[in-house]
Amino acid sequence: MDNELKTYLEAMEGRIGDRLGRIGDRLGRIGDRLEAMEDRMDAMEGRMDALDAKIEKVETTLLTEFHKWASPAELRMRSHAATLRVLDVEMEARSERVDKLEGPAAS
């Protein structure tokens, strides 16, 4: 009986060893896949950083060009507004002169 038990245990030990070997192989393949995935993620992060830099450059360029366009436009607008204020003052003065010339009867 001891030989039978010993043979059975040795066979079981062999099966367990085989199964552990297959599990080890699968874990190795999973580890390899995880490393490949990490490499792809690192590459993707690099591309995202490069894209962020490009976006920042485009934003800066657009803002610079807008500022170049808006500054003269704002100056023209202020100049026109000042001219309109002067014209309003002149129109008000002329309106008062006309009212004085026409006298109280015209009102």
C-alpha cells in the first residue's frame, strides 16, 4: 500500500507541477502583454504632450494675431467716439443758438 500511495502522490505531484508550469507560462504572457500596454500608454502620453504643445502654440498665435487686429480697431473706435462727442457738443451749441434766434414765439 505504501508503494501505491507513493506512486499516486508522485503522479499527483507531477500533475500539480505541470499545472503550475502552465499557470506560470500564462502569467508570463500576461506580464508581457502588460508591459506592451504600458509601452503603448507611454507612447500615447508622449503624443499627447506633443499635441498639448501644438495646441498652446496655435492658441498663442491666434491670440497674438487677434491682438494685432483688435488694437488698431479699438483705437479707431475710440477716435470715432471722441469725434462723435465733439459733434454732439457742437450740435447742442447750434441748437441753443437757433432757439435763441427764433425766440420764445417759435416754441
